[in-house]
Amino acid sequence: MAAAESFLAFNPAARPGPAAASRRRARGPRNRKKGWKRWSGPEAQLGREIGDFLEDVGLQERAAGGLISEQPDEGLFFLDTGNAPKGQRLKKPPEKPLHVDLVLQPLSKVPPPKNICAHQTPNGRKEKRRQEFWEKKAEKGIFPRGERRLRARLSRGGAPTPQKPPELGRSDPQRSFYDIWGEHNPLDAPLAGQDPWYLQQTKKMRVQRPARLQAKPSPLPPVEVIGQGGSYNPPFQEHQDLLLRALEVETRRTREEEKVERRLKVTEEPPSEEAVLREQLQGLLEEEEEEEEEEQEENRDPPRKREQPGRKTEKQRRKEKEQREKAAGRARSRLASQRLQGLFRLRSLRRALLQRDSELRRRRLLRERRRLQRETAPRRLGRLRYEDPGPEVQLSEELPESLRSLRPEGNVLRDRFKSLQRRNMIEPRERAKFKRRYRVKYVEKRAFREVTV
């Protein structure tokens, strides 16, 4: 180490020491950012100064057209005499198109081929000849039908000037409620008294709502209020009536179930041994039966011929004519006597007419009642019929003693769903049933540990 320190270098800068270590040139490439930091020293400072000078010179040449030190005073300063208008904004340079738009522009200088069909008009020659024809007719005072109707309407009074409807905003406190489809609609007031044809062509006339859209599918209310018997702490008689209606519903359901079971029940006795044997031998004894039938047919007597009636004599014809005349005379005398007796039957006839009127009135009221019942009854909208869920009721021992111990009865969602079905808004539906597509296979897997030798 001592020998290395006593070694003399060829030049003073290469001699060992602290000054020589600071002036040692760093090794490494200078064309990368990593080498920029290493390039420090007088040469780097000189290079930076030269670069800044050249950049300043280039900026002056671009901005002022040369070095500012060489420019005359007239090119750098001017005298403001006040003639130029002040306060004007400088015009912004036109914005350059975005790079996205430049990319989308066609690169070819050849224009696209012209579409001839796009500049053609259907029936162009025919329309041109028609226009020339009516131009010649217009010189003589003859116009087409539409033009004549328009001129006649303008000569009568001209087209009405459209008026602006009154401002009826929601913020107006004096605004009252009105029906936009009603007769007295304030929105239709500016259009009153104008030409209906003009309003129809200008689309200013309000479309009339058809009557079928105003009719409700059912007159039933959306929410039906339950009676007093279903309320909290109901009256005794009202609660008993509700229980009676619920009992009738359950009785009707039970009868229907029993009716179905009774129809499906097998009531016939099992066949006896003789009936089974006869069924098994059926078809084997056909030949014997055929022979017996042939013998019976042979033993039967031949059918007798019907005797044809002979020709009537003059005496028979005369007697029949006399009998017909006597019967007609008796009928006429009976009718005359009935008419004579009818004068003395005025009271009974009046009573019969009153009874008939009362019967007709009763039938008319019955038909009206049935019609109202059909209107309120659910219709058949689908393959299923509407099933009434029945009244929601609590037994006497289930009535709560206080409002705090009251339990909700029924389901609100199910009640609304049934209400839509009852009012013919939707068709009656049932819960979808799960149907397995493939049958389930059961596989018994036994582990090898369970197998015993």
C-alpha cells in the first residue's frame, strides 16, 4: 500500500490526493439519463451555457425575426395615438382539428364515386310534366282542387291566428282542478269557435278519448271495507253473522268435496264367478247362437200384408161433410157465447191483467238484479275460475282482550292479489307446480373401508 502511495504519476493531475479525486472524470455513457449526473464539471457547465444561448437565439429569431439587439427601435416600439379602437378582444386562432378526426379522414385523394340513384326522384319526369301542366293552367286562372279549396277558405275569412293558451302552471295558487277529457276544459278555450278543419290539419285539436276507455272493468271498489263483525271488539250480533257466513262457505266447500268423492267412489259389486266365466267364453259359442236364431226366424209367421182402403162412396163423403159443418157450427156458437159471457167477466179480466203486469214487473226486476250481479261477478278471463277466499274471521275465544294483544288476520299481499282478480284486472292464477323432467336415480356408494373380507 505504501509502495502504491509513493508511486509518481506522469502528470500532476493524476497524482493521488483529495484534489485529484474530485477532478477524476466519471466513467459511463453520456447519452443516457444515468450518465447526465456523472457529467458534472466545467465542461458540463460550459455546454449548458452554450445550449441556453443557442435556444435564446432561436427563440428571438422565431418571435422577432432576428436578434433583438440588432432590431431598430421602430420595429420594437410604437406610439399609441388613440386612433385604434380599444377594448376589442384579440381573435383566437382557429382551433386545429383533433387527432381523432384526422385519423378518420380519408387518406385517398380520389373522391368517392357519385351515387346516381341518390340524386334521382321517383317519377321525376312525370312530376315535372305535371308541374309544367299546372303552370300553364295557372296562367289561365285554373288551379288544382286543393289550391281551389285553400283559396276559397282564405276568401271566407282566412286562417285563424293561433292564440297562446293561458298559463296554468302548478305554481299558480288560483288554479282549480279540471278534467282534461271533460267538456269544460280550460285548455280548449282558446280553440273555441275556430275552423275544425284547420285545427285538425294543424294537429291542434285534442284527440277525443273513446268511451270504451272510460268504462271500468268492474264497478267494485278497489278496497272493500270489512263489516263491523270483523273489527276489533265487534258487536255480538255482527260477529255472529260473520261466523254464520264463514260457516256457510265452509259447508259449501265440504259438500263439493263430498260430491267429488261420491262420484269417484266405486259402488258396483265385484263380478261373480259366473259372469267372469261368461266373459271368458264370449265369442266361442257364436255358431250355436246363430243356428238358434235361424230356427226361430223360420218358426215365425210371415208378415201380413196391409189391406189397402177402398174408394169412398158418395154417401160416406156426404156424411163426413155434414159432420164437419156441424163441428164448425158448434165452434162458432161456442165462441159467440164466450164473447157474450166476456162482458160479465170484466172484473176477472182486470184482475188477470193486473196479475200479468205484476209478473212482468217481477221478471224485469229479476233480470235487472241478475244483470247487476253479472257485472259485479268476476268474469272468466282464463282457464281457471275465480275462487272466493271467504271472510277472514276469528272465533269467539280468539277475540283479543286488548288492542296490544291483537293479531293480524290474513295477508295484505294476497288480499290485493285477489282484489285484482275480483275486479277483472288480471286472470285467476295458481301457483306453478314443479315438474321433474328426469326421474331421480339413487346410487348406493360404499367405501372400500366398509368392505369386510
